[in-house]
Amino acid sequence: GGGNGGGWGGGNSNYTVTCSSNNNRQQSCNWDDRQGRPVLQQQLSGSACQEGRTWGYSRGNVWVSNGCRARFGTR
């Protein structure tokens, strides 16, 4: 056995959501409102992810479209 001593750095949350638009369709992913609004942390697709155009946020959901694939997190 044995415990794993993982250090937790700082008080900032590691909450992230990865959302992918397949076949250029719009896709919605659950987002926890208590985390505040999402920010794009890392673009995973070749297609551009532009807030308001190919991704956005609406109460409890982050959506992506036009092939945008990205990881969203808190600021």
C-alpha cells in the first residue's frame, strides 16, 4: 500500500472541461457555474477557436462549433 503524497499548489481550482465540435457541428458541454465563466486554456484543434464565433458560454454550458476543440478552465 502506501499513500500518494501529492502536493496541492495554491488555492486556484484545477477545474477544466474539454469540448469538441465533431463534423463542424455545434456541441454543448456541461460547465459548473460555480467556477465562474470559462476561459480558453488550450486549443486542441486545427480549426480556430474564437470566443463568440466558434465557442461561447451560456448558463451551465460551454459550446463549440465549426471544428473548434479546446480545453476550457478557470482564469
